[in-house]
Amino acid sequence: MLPKPIPLKPVSSHGAGPDGITKPRHPGGPARFLTDVIVDLGLVERQRVAAAIDEGRRLGKMPEDVLVEQGALTAEGLSRAVAERHGLDHLDLGTFQPDMAAANLISIPAAKRYEAVPVTFIDERTLLVAMADPANVLAVDDIALLTGKEIRPAVTSREDIQGLITRLTRLDHVIADDQAGEEMAQGPAEIVDLRESADDAPVIRLVNQIIAQAVEQGASDVHLEPNGTDLRVRFRIDGVLVESATVQRRMVLGVISRVKIMSDLDIAERRVPQDGRVGLTIDGHKIDLRVVTLPSVHGESVVMRILDKSSVVMDLDKLGMAAQERERFERAFHQAYGAVLVTGPTGSGKSTTLYAALAQLNTIDKNIITIEDPVEYQLDGITQVQVNAKAGLHFHTGLRSMMRADPDIIMVGEIRDRETAQIAVESALTGHLVLSTLHTNDAASAIARLVEMGIEPFLVASAIDCVVAQRLARKLCQHCKERQIITAEELRNNGIRSQFDMEAYGARGCTRCGHSGYRGRVGLYEVMTVSDEIRKLALARAPGPEIAEVAVRQGMRLLRDDGIEKVRNGLTSIAEVTRVTGTGAAAIEAAT
């Protein structure tokens, strides 16, 4: 499989396309003076250009340089004119996203010397190289020799080239070793200095830049996926995977080995999955990387989970929970005893919601103990225990020991099995407040799920006080979102029965959001208070939909309804709500 070709789309000569590429209007046309091209593009009036020609002749300068010095022509405009004159693409590096694997094919000193940086792979043999001076044939030849690739030049302003080189240099050096190295149940994180021999080792520099770029863009995960010929690099940003780079075959093993060395894994073992962790400091932020390797038919794939300890939201005010849902949730977790569950799929922000609750409960008169797998964020004043399967410390064994440590509040990272569920429910009935997560699609299904796990219905009915179901939807970019009318037909197509159109906002895309139209995420919530009527249904082993019907009648707002409200408020889009809450008959019936 070849690297994905870059999208070279015809666009207006008066501005770059959404990918930052402007095609020439007259590729391969007759030779023209650069000043004539400047006039033809409407960048400067002909009289002003004629005056600059005379001034340049007097001063011994090129007329285009005179125009730039006088402020009549911008550096960006000059680079567009140069691209048009040579029949080449023009790149706006403020919009175009460079491929770090391509950029690392030449050294930083070489990039400075040639004023050129490879920015992406056009195909397996060809590089697109951003250059300030495409007429520098010596630079083109040297880069071809250095990379072993055919070169396709594209024109970029000198300022853009220098800015990209500065960014690449900064990404090389923002990563430092984490001297804190917190001790956990599995021992201290492996601390590494990623800058070691960075100038001499392109692989090390590439791994540095991939991690630093992922953190810079707010990615939660980095995926390194071999496909038999090269290595695809993808970032999960706001819950959606986006392609970032393509590592060529000759560097694939080196990149995988470097990541395994960082996380203290066995580089010789490629037949079984491995997991490790590494502590880093990036631009002053403490970062914890959780690394998982998986053997595949094309080689080892790696997923790095990025835990930025400075970015976790511990404030209920910032989670996006509406007033009614928040009041129900707070009333539940401020009780002296009982169980509060947060449900949803992996990556839906369940742990963050529990951390926000613990932040309110964390007072000097409370003994709070948590057991987690893993401990994602450390909280002052709270005893946090990490599951360690190798040492025999599981959720249920740790939970038993915690009960003998005089806790007031217990947080169980996840109820995975019957034994953990049994101890958690019994703890809630013996004077403790228990907070935990469960994997169900909605709040009502949590009751039925516990019964299915083998917990007696009377225990479930007595112990559970509140269940929160949640999803994370991408927020519309506040800089480029645009007003739109969502027709009743569109609403029905998205699983919402409506006879009326809706005024809302939709995604457009700009440079600030990487042209996705979204930036950041907001929570969608449904909060079910377990009433006496719901307890009776639990005793009768009622299914989830029947419990949900009663909860809605008692005032619970469904995930879909909360999402629609956030669409009306301009926080997200109808397409995004549909993506994270699902469609189909069940969703349609729930929405009605």
C-alpha cells in the first residue's frame, strides 16, 4: 500500500484551498518577468511596479525586493508570484499540515542551508518539498541525494520556511525527562531523555517530534500502524482519528524499537502484546505515556495514550452538565452512603466526571480511597491504589483491603466482574459512599446489567442511588461555526421526530481547527435518580427500556435530548450528536 497522495485540488489563484495548496493558473506557459506576473495577479499596480523597476536599477536591487521593502508587496504575495511564474504549486504553511516523517528526511542545518523542507510524500518515490527559491537546482539535487527520492518543488515564502524550521527545532527540544518519576504499584515510570543524540539519530528526532506534535495538537492517543510497506501515524483528536504522518519502510523498525526502549519493553519480543509507560515533561507539562504494542500480520503496531496531567478538568462547571442534571448528580454524591455509577463506552469521560465529584468531596474530614487501572491523575489528599495483576492486586482484592482501611468514600475505577460488583454494592449498604463506572449504553441499563452480573435484585435496588450516562461530542469551532437551518426532514433522518425546522450552527472549518470545524469536546449527559418506582422495577428484574420509560416520566432527560439542547445553544452539531449517541429504531423511540 502506497502512502496516501496529497490532495492537489484546483483552487482560485486569489487564495489557497482548504489544504493550503494554490495551483498555478498557467502551468508550463511562456517565460515571463516576475514583475509581469505580480501585475497579472493583481498584487501591485503596473505604475508602482514600473517605479520599482527604475528604483531597483538605480540601487542594484531586484524590483520585487524593492516592492517588498516599500510594503507594496507582501512576502506571501511574492512567493505566490514566484510559484505562478514557474508553474508550481504554492503552499500556505499556515494551513498545510506538514508530514513529520517527510520533514525529518533532511537535517535542520540542511533545511536552513537550502531554505527548503520536505512536507509530504506524493507517492512512494516522490517528495513534495516546500522551497523559498525553486530555481535553486543545486538544492533540489542535493535534497534528492539526501533523501533518495524524486523531488517535486512547491513555493513557500521565506518567512513560512523559517517558521517551519523553527517549529521543527522547538519540537526537538521541548521534551525533557520527568525527574519526578512518581512511584506507583508497578514501580516508577521509566524516565528517558528523548533528546539524547537527537542530531545524530533521525529516528530519535522523529519520535520526539511525533510525540510533541501530538501533545501540541491536543491528541489523546498516537497510533503507529504498519501496513507492510511503511508506518501510518494517526492522532486521536477530540475523539476522532486523523492521519498525521507516514514513516518510510527503512525507519519503521527503528521507530517501533525507540518507543519500546522509552517504555522499558523487550525490543526482541515481537510475538506477544506488551504494555509499559514513560514519564515525560513537554513544555513544562508533565505527561504520562501509556504504551501498548500489538503483534499484527504486518508487524508490531503501537498505541500511546497521552495523559496530560495539567489538562484534566476537575471542575463540574466546565464539564458541560446542564443545571438539572448537575443538581441531581450533586445531590447523589453528597449523600453519606449509597452508590453512584457513571456509565458509557471507553473514552466517554467517565473517570473525569468521577474526579470532578471527588474534587468536591475531598475535605479534611473525609477519608477517600480509590482503586484504579491505571491511576490516570494523582489527587492531593486522596489515597489512590493501582491495580497490579502481576502481583495479584485486582479490583476485588484491593476493594476488600480498602474496606479494612476505615474509608468514608470509595471510588472503584470500573466494575468488571461479579465479585467487584458484589463488594461495591455491599459497601454502599454498610455506610460508605461508593463511586464507580460501568460499561452500558444508557443509565437505565446499568440496573439490569448489575442483575445480569449475578447481584441480587434487592441489593441493587437498595444500594444504587443515581446513574449517570454520558458521551463526549466534539464542540463546534467558535471561530468558524456558521448559522444554519436544520430542516425537519434532516432531523428525522438523524433519528429525531420533528415537524419543525431548527435554527442552529454547523461546522465549516478554518486554520484554527485544522479545517475540521470542531475544536474541543463537551459532555452529553443523562442522570437517572433511582426512585421508589424504579427500585420496584429492579426487584422485578425489569429490562432497561422499561426502567428508562419510568425515568423519563419522572423527569430524566435522555442523552439525545441533552445533545439537541447543546445543538440549539451552538455548542455542537446535529451530525456530531448523532455520531456519539447512535441512530436506529431505539434512538428514534428514545427521542420521542
